[in-house]
Amino acid sequence: MLNQIEQWIDQTNIEFKEQRVCCSQFFDDFEGFYPLSFLKQAYFVVVDKIPKPNFPELRQMGLGDFIDMEVDGITYKNTYYVLPHIASNLRIHFHELVHVAQWNYLGAVPFMERYISEIQTLGYEGAPLEKMAYAFDHHFSNGGEKIDVPSYVAQKI
């Protein structure tokens, strides 16, 4: 199942490759939080509808609510997708870049295993991977001290 999801993710990222925007444009805004080398390898796409895999097996695993949940952004590997009304909001970019760091550190299949397990057992709002991203975007938006996010993720995950 996870291999099927990863194939879907890879195909989705390929389909949107021409529309991707490099996150290096956020270097000045996120300096001290994300190294330029990290931002150069991360991308975002503004879409009218957030792409999500909708395999029956995911619903059978109890993830129907998550699949159907309205979200403003979602991350797949080094690329995240955001809706037009939020695309200029730095906080969502900061949040999704935390997920890029998580994907990078864990790898695709381990990230998906962990994320699915957390959603199944703790729900979206209780999932530690989400809590970490929300804590960081809150920290950033409130002018918190600069922390190298990818290094922090690697140490704490």
C-alpha cells in the first residue's frame, strides 16, 4: 500500500513539475530557520484543489476523515501544495517546510508509516509530526528565536 501511495506521490509531483516554485525565495524571510541549501531543494505549487490519494484501502484503514478533511496545504516529499487564498501567507510555507524536513530525514516510506500511525491512533491534531509543524509555525509567526529547523527535526524526530 505504501509503495502505491509513493508512486502516486511521485506521479503527482511529476505532473506539477512545471508549476513548482523554488522555496529559495523565502531565504530572507526564513534566514536562521532554514539554510539556503535546504530551501533550494524544496518547492511549492499553488493549486485550486489540494491533491490527495483516494485509495479505498486508505479509507479501510480508517483514514477517510483525513482524506476528506479540508486543508490549505499538504506536503509530498520535497514539494508542497497550497491553495491560492493562502499562498502569500509565510506561516503556511514555514509549516509545510517543517514537513519537508521530516520527509527528508525519515524518508518516504518511514514518514508515511509514522504519519498514518499517528493519525490513526492520535488523530490529526494529536499527531506529533503535525504538532511539531504547528509549534514551529507558531514560534516563527510570534517572532521566536531562530532555530535551524532541519537540524532540530533530525535531533528530535
